[in-house]
Amino acid sequence: MKSSTLSKSVLLYFEAEQDSATRIAHAGNLALAQIDSHHFPDGEMKLRLPAPLPAQVVILRTLNDPNEKLIELLLVAQTARDLGARHLTLVAPYLAYMRQDIAFHPGEAISQRIVGRFLAGLFDAVVTVDPHLHRVATLQEAMPVTNAVVLSGAPLLSDLIAARRQRPLLVGPDEESAQWVAMAASRHGFDHAVCSKVRHGDRAVDVVLPDLPVLGRQIVLLDDVASTGHTVAKAARLLLAAGAASVDVAVTHALFSGDALQLLQTAGVGEVWSTDCITHPSNAVSMAATIAQALTQIQEEVQKSAIRR
Ligand code: R5P
């Protein structure tokens, strides 16, 4: 078990996220320690945390492919408390299950609320990036945790776009992307608009372009997440058919399941850029410094409230 001095506060990570953890710990001057995990032949797992733990513990787990990770977090959080942690922060740069925020059909589980409450029961604070909050206004509504911090990848993606493209036009592939598109556009004064989308199935979407000229424009499609890639691929095809000079894609969360990247390429997309919230070859900007800053603030607030008590 690799660990440095476990004094004031420690960042715990799983092996697969060692690089992200190292970037965050370095930016925030945090101690770092790995959680060891063993998978039994029958599919169960055994986790081992460094012991003892300091009072403030941060756990990094980005929640793409979330199902097994949610069980891991249940085991980790309860074990961390047994080992001395009194304040637990979850850093989940990608927060899963946020898109199912209502029962679209009778009987459907409202996963956002259920997973949100599950995590709020385990942690005192949560730090995440661009959670898919559409019909709820704040993360705290979905996840009633004492301290819910929402960061955004839009500013850094906007800086990257400003450096790579001339007078780009930012286009959101659906109405839900409007918040991130507006944020990224305002930072550098980019023109921007959003499409409208009707989803018929996992891989079947209809997209209607916004009513503005795209002829000869360098377009960047910007969204919080791309999963199968069908949403941005459909928008890219329409934009190129309407005369756009180029279409690139920028997303906070690079889920890109299956052949998504191939699909984008076939649709005529040039570059694909993402943040490192999910490790992926398209990662072009790092959220580490922003996350570290949020952790420092949480740490200071916890220390202040401990002094007051
Ligand atoms: C939903 O509104 C999200 O912002 C994305 O547009 C959506 O999840 C993309 O899914 P896919 O890549 O599978 O079309």
C-alpha cells in the first residue's frame, strides 16, 4: 500500500485513477494514499485502506461505469469512518445517474434522486464537475449533502477553443447544453446558439439546427457529456451539410462508449477535446487545479467550524 504522511488530510484513490489523483494532490498539496482492491473469482471485492486515517479524508472516484464503483464507495466510506475519518469528501469529477431526473414513464426509478441520496448518506461534502442538472436547480436538491460543490469545465474548454480556432461559433447540440455553451461563450465573447433535440432511443436522436447562418464558420459543438456520440454526430452532419467550414467537439465528460469516436469521425468531426474528469485519449485540459482549490476551501471551512465548536 503506497502512502505518504497521513497528517492533516489525505486523498485516497484507486489504482486506475493514480494519475488524476497525483495531479490533484500536487496542486492542493495533499497527502496521497492508494486504496488496494482485490476482486474474488465470484465477483465480490475486498478493499484495504491505509490505517489509521486523519480526521479529514478525500476520496477520488470518477463515476463513469458507475455500478461497481457505488458499492466501492459504500465500503470505502464506512471503513474510512471506522479508521478515524470524521469528515469525508467525495471528489467525483463525473457524477453518474444525473440524467434520469424524473420518471419519464410510470414506474421508472428516478436514479438521480436515489443515487444522490445514497452518496449524501456516505459523505459530508461532494465536489463534482458539470453534473447534468436539468430540471433541478442545484446539486444539493439532487444530493442533500452538507457541502455540494459544482465546478465547470466550460471556462477551460473555452480557453482551449480560443487558442485553437478563429472566431468560432459555439453550438450546443440540445437545449440542455445551453448553460455550458453560454458560460464558455461569455468568457471569450464567442457567438453561440443551441440546437433542439428529440431522443427516440439510446442511439436514435433527431436534431434541429438553430436558425442562424453557419456558412464558412468554424463550429465547436460543446456539451457536458458525449456517450454514444449520436447527439453530436447528428448535429455535426447537419452543420457540415449547411456549409460549416469545420466542426470540432468539446465535452467535459468523455464517456465515448463503444465506437463513439469512430462515429464522430465518420460524421466529419475534426478534433475532439475533453477535460480529464474521465481519463480518455481526447483529454486536452485538466481540472486538477480547480478541484484542488475547492478542496482547500472545504478543508478551511471544516477547520473553522471545528474551532468554533
Ligand atoms: C444529454 O442531454 C446530454 O447532455 C448529452 O447530450 C447526451 O447524454 C449525449 O448522449 P449520446 O452521446 O449518447 O447521444
